[in-house]
Amino acid sequence: MNSQEGCKVRVDILGQEYVLKGTDPPEYIEMLAKYVSQKMEQINRQHPSYTQTKIAVLVALQLADELSKIREDYEKIIEELKVLDKIHKSS
């Protein structure tokens, strides 16, 4: 299969089956779904009365927080590399 054609992957997230389509390898899509499912199951265990929608929103906020912190770390690393590159070029 051509990567432009994409693939369909069936995954289970918090007891619901989803068919996900993407151009990434099926294993990658499955890994992402498993990660989301684990996050949702964790919140569901802590708060069994929450609706799936509320759980999904809380997971989305957690993932947005993770992404934001990773972006900050990335930017700091890029700046540090620029400084090191200037030091290296001046020596």
C-alpha cells in the first residue's frame, strides 16, 4: 500500500471501537490510540462517575499540557544549541 493511500485501523478506546484512517503506519496509529486509551482509563478509574466526554476533555487538556511543556523544552534546547554554535564558531 502506498503511504499516500493511507490505512484503516480498528482500535478500542474506553470500550468504544473506532476506525481510524491515516497515512502513518498502522502500528503508529495503534500506539497513539493505546496511549490515549491508557490516559482515559486512568481518569476513569479515578473518577468513575465522569462521562466519556468529560474524560476525553480532561485527557485532551493533559495532552495539550504535555505538548506545551515539550515545545518549551524544545525551544530551550534550540536556543542552547545556537549559543553553543556561536561559541564553537568563535573559537
